[in-house]
Amino acid sequence: MSVLPLERTPARPGPGPVPEALLRALDLTVRRRIEGLLTGEHRAATLGQGTELAQVRTYEPGQDDVRQIEWNVTARTGETHVRVQIAERALSTWLLLDTSPSMTFGTADRRKWDVAEGVALAVGHIATRRGNRLGLVTFGDRRPRTLPPRQGRVGLLGMLLELRREPETGTVGATSVGEALARAASISRQRSLIFVVSDFRGPRDWRAPLLQLAGRHDVAAVEIRDRREQELPNVGELWLVDPETGRQLRVDTSRRKLRERFAAAADEERRALARELASLGVRHVVLTTSGDWLRTFAAFLERESGRR
């Protein structure tokens, strides 16, 4: 597997090893989901309903659908013609990628952004094989990007170039996952696989747009966590800073009850997130900045593929 030509440092370690054998297993797993979504998978002919024009030919009464009449050519030639389209066999996969400042946080083996980068690389290399297409939506920074689905190496290259941009640092405001979901819903016409890769640390503005998206597409929420977001170390007084809003809070971590309340509140907040995603019919996996995130991701895809 190719990797981005970026310099890796202890502060920016990257996603870590991505074994080719595990990628092949992922490829087979994702292919099963693709086969269940493709509208033209079992057609014998290569022409049929779709969005890409194959040819314009003379209308054959009793055989052709009058809704496919090509009126411009008909008017120009004086003879009725119809549009013949390529049956829709290629699947579009969308990556909705969180590029907010909170993604640069990490206290274990790597940062949350490094895990997100690895997920994007794995999905991107698999999703662009066999003529399928890859689209990208970034959100959470001052320059959100939307790359429409492109086939094969073109789609993969567009995604790789975007991954070269590190998430912004400094105050940019709360991350709006909902805005990114609405953006994707407005342009994703064909039934697609959609991976939302985020720490889901912004406001809960995403229920309505996620419900709309999940009703038309196969959506998976890839949540990325760091252990220090769930528990406070006993190191005395600390200033806690929200990297996106700049809000600061002074706490005394030597107080055991404070640490316990923090951990309980953080755990309940994450469990509430999981319950809400489940209520919307969205598949959900948690990856962390410690350990082997890829094996966890692969196991999730295999498990969900077996439920189809």
C-alpha cells in the first residue's frame, strides 16, 4: 500500500503500519457490502437505467420508453431518437472527514487525526478499485472541502492530496457535523456507502440530517477517542482548554470525587452518543489512539457485512 509522502515525527506519527494482508481481507469485506448495494449488479446487459449516456439511437415503438426520448436530436433530425444509458454498476463511497482542531489531540500511540488518516487511506484504496468512485467532504476547519465522487486513481489522488492538509490549530468555533451531513445529502444522489470519521465532540446538530442521509444510504459512524477525554489524571491543578472554542476551565485533579464525576459524565455522554446513532439505524464503531485501530475497524466491517 502506498503512503503519503509526509515526514513522520513523534508529534505526528501517522496511522502506523497498514498490513497488505489485512487490507486484502478488508477488500473482500467491503466488496460484500458493495454487491448488496449496486443497482445493476445482476443485470446481464451493460445498458439500462443509469446516469451516464452511452448512445443516442432511433426510437423503436413498443420497445423503448418514451420517457427516454432525446428531444434535441429528435427536433434536429426530424426522426424520433432515444437516449440509451449505461446501467449503474459502480458504487460511490463518501468519506466525511473531521478536520477540526480537536482531531490533533492524542496522548497515547498517536493523535486522533492519525487514526482518521489511516481510516481514510484504507477506505480510499479499497473503494476506488474495480471502477468504483470515491468522494470526500471535510468539515470543522475554516476551509471545508467537497470533492465529488471520482473513479479509480483520480478519486484516490484527490483524497490523498486533501490528507496532506493537517487539521487547523487555534480557535475556529464548534464543529458542525450536521452541516457536513447536509452538504453530503444535497449532492449524493446514487445510493452510496458513507463513512463519517470524527470524534463527534461538537454540538448535537446532526440528528435530522443524519436521519435523512441514513434513509437513502448505507452510513457508518467511525468515532475516534483518546483515553484522556474520558478520564482525568491525578496531577494537581490543570487548565482544561477546548481547542475549538478556546473555552478554559481550571480544575484540581487531585480531588478523587472530581475525577470520578468527570469519568462518569464522560462515559454517559459517549453512551448517549451510541444510543442516538443506534436509534437512527447508523452503524457505529469506536477507534482509539492506542493499540491496533485497523484490526478493530476490520472486525467491525466484517461483523456488519455478515448481518446483511
